[in-house]
Amino acid sequence: MNKEITSTQAPIVDSTILRRLFVFAKPYMLQFWMLVLLTIALAAVVPLRPYVIRLTIDEPIANRDFQGLLNMMLLLTGLLVIQSIIQYLHTFLSGVLGQYIIKDIRIKLFRHLQGLRLKFFDKTPIGRLVTRNVSDIETLAEVFSQGVAAIIGDLLQLLVIFGFMLYLDWKLALISLSTLPLLILATYIFKEKIKVSFNTVRTAVANLNTFVQEHITGMSIVQIFNSEAIELKKFKEINKEHRKANIKSVMYYSIYFPVAEIIQASGIGLVVWFGAGAVIQERVEIGVLIAFIMYIQMFFRPIRMIADRFNTLQMGIVCAKRITDLLDNREQISNTGTFKSKEVKGKVTFDKVSFAYNEEEWVLKNISFEVKQGKTLALVGATGAGKSSIVNLLNRFYEINQGEIRIDDELIQHYELPYLRKNIAIVLQDVFLFSDTIFNNITLKNPNISREKVIEAADLVGARGFIERLPGGFDYDVMERGATLSVGQRQLISFVRAMVYDPKIIVLDEATSSVDSGTEELIQAAIAKLMKGRTAIVVAHRLSTIQKADNIIVLDKGEIKEMGTHEALLQLHGFYAKLHEMQYKEVAV
């Protein structure tokens, strides 16, 4: 089970993670440097207004110079227009830059997920992966729009404002900033508290996503076993933790900002008190005092915002850490094979193959067999005997621990992975259909497969009739997981899908165990046509479906117990004969 990143694992500014994030900004360096220039320009323009107001009060207004006042008003208006334009460009560019970058990150992450071994998905909750690929990546956009660039802009603005304040009156500058240590302390405490709170919120979101995804997918089980009340109780607990985490975050915000306002108001009060006295004594001009009041508001605002910016940055760092950890996951199937044009004939060889999903828990033990080109091998045995594991290893969904698997006397690792799987079609017992049309579910949107080929394959399988009776025919939307179709109809579609890809090796993993006898007869007729001229490996539950197989292997606890034809195995009076006798007794009953 994946552990969530805690606050102690993710520092507020992790330079390594930031560097990795900014690698994604390389294709957009022109936009990035434009954003930097706009940030500098904004930091320089904003503090000019109080200074111009100070000049306006102390010169044209004090001297009753109407033309001078008009000129200063025009200057102020010009500054506001320039500031507005820069602010617009800055906000728009930072947002666009963030969206382009997260688009690239999301594509890279999804591509990476597609290349991971099934073993990874066996132990990782799907809801957590959805959180990584959607909401965690979305948070990264704010790193670029409200994080790094905004923090740099705030710091530059602080430096410029402080410079103006020192230039106008260094004594008033020191007095006005005397409350700054209190604000820095409050900001630091807030930053630390909100950092921990954010980690709790993200963990709660991941748990919520995981629970909702699993239970919506498995809603039929919940309803079949009348477990709605129990699952609702579990959901309420998870939702309660999510609510508590968010309320704690809201509480920190509701405390910090009023405290920051009080500290800022105290600074303004000190400036007014000492500055007013200096004005009365004619040591300070009234325009300088007013400018200082404006500068204090400008100075304290970025500091208050920096705390929030750091929080945004922290959110991005934590999410980026989770995403980079996922990208660093090396549970990928190596695709170092070079064979991609050699014609596959279909001979399959397993040579002393041993395999374990977990270390030392062997699922297959020293398995050896050969299926000649165009022949049919059947695998039978009790649940957990290792039948489906053989299928998974042939397609390299998992990697073997010991031994060799060859196709046409060539190691399967020597074939380019897409080419290997292109030549092997699997029809599973549990058929998965996407929320799309029947045509797209058959072709998987492969542009090389024509509608005529799909119709021809459907006709051969015997699925064309029911498909064309549906509204829209081959363009009928089957909804999520093919919910609007029966089990038999979904199975027939999976056969059509296998046929249109014209594989050299066909694998049937208990493909008829979930259908009624009428549909099974239809499928068996289609199977005979599908397997003609192809190598076939059939994982069978019903022994009646494999009696004509060229070879039958009986598996028990990962080992081959018997091997031979149907008649030969019956004469042994061993495992196969017992299975056969049990099944026909059930039929007789």
C-alpha cells in the first residue's frame, strides 16, 4: 500500500523537486522569461503610485498649481493603465504557462502508467492513481501561476517599497516596520500549521477518491448483499475526516488574516502618531506621511500573501513529490526487443518456467510444454492452479522468475512488446467494454480496421444479428463497462474484437464459462472458425469444450500433473479423469 507524503518528508522548498518541475517548462522558456520580465515590471510600477501621490500633495496641491495637479493626475492615470495591462498580461501568461506544463506532465504520467506492469496495479488503489493524474497535477498549475513567480514578484516589490521608504524618511521607515517581526513570526507559525493541514487534506482526498471509485464500481455487490447501510457508515467516517481536515485549514486562515490585519494597523498607527508630530513640527511633509501609510499597506500585503503563496508552493511540492515518485516507479516491462517485422507463425514453448507474484509464493513451478503452429492446447485445473498465470506470462503482463518462454523458438523478450501483443489475442471471461460505441470497442479506434472488416468478423462470430437490432447498430453506445448488454453479448463482442486484429496466437481464458448453453453453442462455432490456422491456448472450466484439443495439460498448485489428449487422460484414471467424472455427475444431477 502506498504511503502518503507527510510534512516531514516534503520541505517547504525542495529544490530537487522544483528543478524536476521546471524541466517541463523548457519547451516554454520564451513564455517563462516573458513572465519573469512582467514580474519585475509589476514590482517596479506598483510602488511608484504612493511616491507620485506624495509629489502631488507636496508640490502642486501645496503650491495651488492647478496645471501641475492636472499633469500629476494624468501621470497617475497612466501608471494605473500600465499597471493594469502588466497585471493582465502577468495573470494570463502565468495561467497559460501553468496549463501547458500540466498538460505535458499529465500526458507523461498517463503514458508512464500505461507501461507499468500489472503487478503495480494489483497493489495500488485505482482511486489514488486517479487523484495523482487529475487533482494532484491540477494543483501543480498553481505553482506556476500563484507559486514561484508570484513569490518572486512579492519579494521584489518588498525591496522596491523598502527602498522608497528609506529614501523618503529612514526614521519613519524604521518606525513603520517595527511591527514587522511580529508579522513574520505569525506568518511562520501559519505556514507550518497550514503545511501539516494541507498534507492531511490531500491524504483525506486520496482516501475519499479511492473509496468512492471502488464502491461505485462494485455497487452491484453492495446491493446484492444488502450492505448499503454498512458502506454508508464507512463513507460517513471517511467524509468526516475530509471535513475535519478542511475545517482545520479554514481555522488557520481565519486566525492568521485578522492577526495580520491588527499588526498592519498597529504599524499604520505608529506612523500616524510619530509622523503627525513630525508634520506639526514641519520636519516631515504631509505628502510623505500619506505615502508612508500607503507604503505600509503595500508592504504588509505581500508578506501576508507570501504565507499563502508558500502554502500554494507547498501544495505543489507535495503533489509534485507524489507525481515524481510515481514517474520514478520502475515496475515497467522492459521493451528492449528488436523483432517487429519477423512473421510470427505461432509455435509456443515454455521451458522450465517458474513464477511468483510475491517472492517465495510460487504460482508456477518448473512448467514445460510446447504448442506447435496451428495446434490447440487446453489448460485445466482447479481455481488457483496457475492457468491464467500462463496466459499473463505469454503476453509479458508479468515477467517470469526462472526459465524461458519462446515463440517460434525466439525468446519473447526479443520481440518488440507492441509487436508481440499484436500477434496474441486474448478473450477473457470478464469482458471489459469502454463507454463508447460497439464499433470503437471492437476496433479500439484503430484506423487500420475498416467497418467492412468489423461487420465481416461480427457475421462470422454470429454477433451481427443482435448488434444490428440495437438502436444505431454498430454505433450503439454500450455505456460504462457495457452495462446495457448481457454477459453473452459482451462476450460475443470480445470475440469480434479478437478476430479483427487477426492474431497468430489466440488465447481463450475461460471465455465461455459465463454464458448460457445457447450462446455457448454459438461461440463454440465461432471459436472453431477463429482457431482455424492459428495456435490456440484454451483455459477451460467446462471439459466438454476442450475434448478436441490436440493436447491437454492438467495443472494443480502450479505444477503439471498430467498431459495428453482427452482419451489418453481418461485412460490414466488420474486428475483429469476425476475432474471429468465430477463434471458429468453435476450434469446428471
